[in-house]
Amino acid sequence: MSSMPMRNLNRDQEAAIREVGRGYDIIKQLQGLLQLKSRKGGEAIPMHELAEPLFREALQSLNHALCIMRSGVSKAEIKSEIVVIESDSPADSSHESVTSYDSNQRLENGRGKRRRVGESSWINNTSMPYDDGYQWRKYGDKKISGSDFPRSYFRCTYKDQGCQAKKLVQQTSNKSDVPFFRVTYTNKHTCNFQNTSLSSSPQPSAFTSIQHNGINHMPHLQEYKPSAYQLLNQGSCLGDAHANNLSNFASTCMDEGNWEWDLDFLLKDLVGFAS
DNA sequence: AGCCTTTGACCAGCG
DNA sequence: TCGCTGGTCAAAGGC
């Protein structure tokens, strides 16, 4: 009985080492694929289709390992941090979510407008608020009382085609080097412009679009443009949504041919982690 | 030219 | 009713 804590710790450590080792192997495979792409010039081979699932799997493994190491949370317990706060239109449950109702939906200070009847909204806490597969246009920016950071308001780029989707991005903390954001989505997209496959789509990826058109025009956010290394190195337990975001970012790096820096740091980090 | 962000003004909900 | 505050609009300027 008295030896249980130590045995659990060892088991956790073993599990973490297994996960990190698996992630390392997968990323090494990915590195091989990327090098192949570099030699071939990258035009003909749909390399993202091969690399993206590997990256996702590796990142999830690392995420699991981080969680095990930090808090002993088991793999099965790890969830995305998306919270549905209300849905007046009941039908669609297609988005990944942890369905818990948030009675504080109104406003932080109990003031301000109520959301219109018929609108649904959900919250996603993330370190990468701008890569969700859709194209957004910023229409407002507001300093919020009691918050150190301004709140940004976005609507779907295709609003003129009837899409009423909106999102609100509020940075909640920068206690670590990488800030954290609360993203509140309102209304579902009725447009059909989501980039479901990364960059194999004829449209530019949303993240690429944001890099070129959006985040570069946001001085208070620009300095936080994330890298794979930063996100892994922050040591938090990344949910699947974050791993997904990170793999999207990695694919964008590959598209733009500047993946080597991040991958190099990521591999060095893994070596240090595993040893 | 077209789309974007920025930003001040305005609107509307709440105490 | 009034003041505070969050949400939205729209003009201006940039890319």
C-alpha cells in the first residue's frame, strides 16, 4: 500500500517516455518525407497528405506525455477545451465539443448586451486563435474593463453571402511566454469556404491568409506569432484542437518552405525530453 | 480596385 | 432616467 505512489510515478514516467519516443519516431519519419519533398522540388507529390497525419499523431503523443508528466492525467482523460455555452438551434452538433452550459454567457462584469435569441455560441480556449479553417474579417477592437488586453471582433469574410458566423478573440493571459486566448464563436458558418484539407485546397489556408493579411496588422498580437517549438515548449497539456492547430501551422510552414527551423528546434527539444 | 485593419462614434443592454 | 460598458458601424487609410 505504502509503495503505491512510487509505483504510479514510475508507471507514469514509463508511459510518458513511451509516448515521447513514439512522437520522436513519427517526427523522424516526417523529417524524411520533408527531405524527400525538398529534393523533388515539392510540386508533384501531395506530401501534406502523408505528412499531416504523422504530424498530428506525433503531436498528440507529445501532448499525452506532457499531461502524464505534469499532472498524471491519463490519455483517455485528455479532451479538447471547447465549451458550448448555448445552442438555440438544436440540430447541428458537428463541432467537437465538451457540452457544458455556461450560465455566465452574458458578460464578465454582468453588464453589456445579451446575445440575440436564435444565436448559438461556444468557447474555445486556445493558444492559436486564428487558425480555425475559416476566413475572418476584423470589424472591431475594444478595450475591455478589467482586462489587460483588447478584445477583437471578427465576422465571416462571406457575410455578404449570408453567413452570420462571428467570433470574438480575447487574450486571457500571458503568464508564460506564449499567450492564451478565449475565442467565442457565434453562429455557425453557412458559407462553404472552410479549408478542410491543408493547402491541397485551391484556396490559401486560413492560417496563411491570416499571416499575410491579418495577424501582421495586429501589433499587439504580432509578437506572439507561434512556432511549433514555442507551443510544445510551453509545457502545457495541449488538447487535440491545439495539436490540430499546430499541425496546420506545420503544414503552412512546409508550404512556405520555412519548416526547417521549427522542426530542428522541435527535434532538439524531443532529444532533450527523451533523455 | 478590392479587401483589409484601425479607430472613433454610435447603439443598446444592464444596474 | 442616467451612466457605464460591450458590440457594431463606417470612414479613412494601408497593402
